[in-house]
Amino acid sequence: MNLNGKSAYDAIMGTGGRPLVRTEPLLQEAEEEAQSAQSENIAALGVANPATAPDSNIFCLTIIGQIEGHMALPPQNKTTKYEHVIPQLVAVEESDKIHGLLLILNTVGGDVEAGLAIAELVASLSKPSVSIVLGGGHSIGVPIAVSANYTFIAESASMTIHPVRLNGLVIGVQQSFEYLEKMQDRVTRFVVEHSRITEDVFRSLMLNTGEMAKDIGTTVIGRDAVKYGLCDEVGGLGQAMRKLRELIQEREATSAVTGVVQ
């Protein structure tokens, strides 16, 4: 191709073989686009980088505010949207660069089915996972917290255990109460299967009538959560990272011996 009698190569490189187009503005533009994309990820997903392109082999996922389910919450609510979390968990499982998941919770709870969906995905990951409860891991946040392979809770953090509740219009018939009981059984069964707490202890905490003024249930704080078996250890970020690296090394060692990637 000729441009006014010059080849395309001469038009770009010049007669001396040096580029006439400066690359510095292009590099600067690419950096600005990368920063803009990262800002969009933080605003939309609450993470600095998506799981498909991490800078580390550990991916950090946060569950904050209220867990939003099938109904959109008011804009002033701080929410975690399950349609954002689920693709991130799928990407963690799929990515060869990610070796472990760090799950950080500070949530008041929220939609039961959305919370259980997130918890089931975390529990079914083939890669090691560690969770930390900071501030609060209340209500449906309890199953999400215990879904990891190992669960930490901060000394000052708390977890509220209470029965499943419905908002809006409820038809006062036997079927409604049976449906509530089935939902509660799903939550109870999951927590018992993924932690050291027994079903009797969990139900006694859930149905406690002497602690909350406007509700029934129990709030356990820090070491009490470990004592009851909901969490494995009291600790923070440093301990959680060390534990996660240990689990990753154990998994890699097992894979090296067996020759099978788990």
C-alpha cells in the first residue's frame, strides 16, 4: 500500500528506520485504561482485579453489607449481589493461576437462597479456602462463613443465629409454616455439616428467647463462636493467610505424590 508515493512502512518508520509515531502516549493511554478498568471492578464487584487475571495465586472475595437476592434493595443499602459473586467463584475454580480463596465477611445477612447458593459454591470448590469473620457474620452469613475449609473470627466479631424470617405478605396457613421449617432445616443442615457445632446446640442457640428484645436467637462473639464449634480459630488476616498457604502447600504436595491435580 502506498501513501502519497511512500510505502506504509516508510510512512510509519521514516526513511532512517526510526518510528515517526511516538509510543509514549500509547503506553500512557493503555495504563489509564487499565486503571479505569480496575476502578470499574472495584465499583461493580468490590475487587481490585477479576479472578481471571490476578496478581497473586490467592483471590480475595468480600461479602459485605446485606446479601441481595432476587429482589433489588434500595440504593442506599450496602449490598453484596449474588450475581456478581457467583461468576467470581466460577472463575476461581476455573483459573489455573488461582490456588486458594480468601473469603472476608462483614455482613448482616440477607436473602436465604442467595446466601446458600454462595455457600454451596464455596464449599464445593476443589481449591483450598479460608474465611474470616470481621465485624459481623450474621444470619445467612453464618453458612457462608463455615463453607470454607477453615474459618477464623476476629476477637471482636460476632455471629447472630436466629430462625428464618419472611417479610411482606404471609398467608397464615399450615403450608406457609411448613415451608419456613424446610428452609430452616436447609440452613441448619448445611451449618452442621460444614462446622463442628452439633444440631442440638445450633437449634438451642437459634431458638433462645432470653437474649434479644425483639427477636429470638443468640449472638455469639469471638471466642464463643470457636467454643460452640462454628469457627475454627480466633484470628485475623495474618493468621488466615498463613493457614491458606499451608492448605495450598498440602494440596500441591498431595497432587505431586498422587500425580493427580485435585
